[in-house]
Amino acid sequence: MQPVETRSPGEEGPRRMPIHASLVRPILFAGADRELALANGIVCVALLFGIGVSRYTLAIVVFLLTVGHWVVTQITKADPSFRQVYLRHVRLRSFYPAAGASRGRAAVRHPAIPLSE
């Protein structure tokens, strides 16, 4: 952390406070995005115990653990927030048609003076 810049009582300007690096650094697991690394591990464990332990499944699991984790690590090095950006991209529609007020929901109007019946 950097030291706090203090100011004199008569000094004007913005006050600067330090922000610890752990508050803005992405949460990584072995150099890869935490959720992607755990998903890779869960898929490997499910593959190993779901299909059964054999020579072929062990080869596939070792391949996924090594190459899959390396790929996720490279993606995380390029952009640590790749997963969040991709999920936001998937949620958004490719086209939003223009809709005027006639198709929109009418605003709720509350009377300024309550009407008594």
C-alpha cells in the first residue's frame, strides 16, 4: 500500500486514500479464473467417476486437466474478466426493436390529493 497523502487544514483539492490491491485484483485459482478452473476440475472428476476408471478415461482426464487448465490460464492472462464479459454478452439480445410509447407500459399516476369516497 502507498502512504496516505495528507493535506494541511488550509489546503484545497481532493483527498487521496490508498486502495489495497486485493480489493481490485481478480480472484484466481492456480493462475486461472476461479470458476472456470473449478468447472474444469468438476468435469474431470465427473468424467472419471461417472464413466469409470479405465486407461482411456484417465488419458482424457489428464488431457483435460493439463491442456484445459493451460487454455483457461491463457484466457485469464489476456483478460481477467473474460468470464463476466462473455456471460453479459450471452444475456444481451442481438437486436432490440424500437418501441414507442404506444407499445410501452403506461406510467402509474398517483393523485397529489387523495380522493375520498
